[in-house]
Amino acid sequence: MTNRELSNPIFTAAVESDGTVSSAQSVGVDQSRTRRIDQVGGGVVYDVGFQQDVSQCVYSATPGRTRNGGTLAPVILNPQSRASDRNVVMVFVRDLEGSFFQPLKPSFHLIVVC
């Protein structure tokens, strides 16, 4: 049985600080929808795309190194669905004080359970 045949599929993404995905550690990712979006003032948002609608799923993101290395940073990651694309999870990066406008761009792991 494949992940897509499960009644509750699980998708994973190991995202580099530049917005690319470590494919060896990821399941169900659509790299063409995945990118880092730099915000005015230094903040950053990551779009992580998947191969199916994940808008009604549960998300969890944690800082972590990928097989390509990555950059650990003490940050708060806030994942949520993107209203304009049901296959994308947006991950907002904030520093430990909750500020969105900071220079930290960590690598992280995103788990999506549907």
C-alpha cells in the first residue's frame, strides 16, 4: 500500500533555509510549489507544496538539520494552509520573542497528517 492509498496519508518535508527540499527525507512534496519568500524588513515565509490538497490536514514544523546540512536557529515556526493554493502549507518564521522581522532562516522539518 502506498502513502496516497492510506485513509490518512502522512507527508513530510525537510526544507533547506533557501527553500529547497531534501528529497531523500521528504514524501509527497511538489518542489515546483515550494519556495522561500523574503519579506520586507527581513522576515521570511516558506511555501511548501504537496502533490494533493492538504488544506484540511494537521501540520507540525520544527527546526532541524537536513541530510544536506541545514542551519539550526532558535525560532518559532507557524505552519498554516494557504487559502490561494490548497496544496501548499505556509510556514512563518519568528524569533523567540515572536518578531516576524528578523534575519533567521532555518532549515526545518514539516509533517502533514491528513
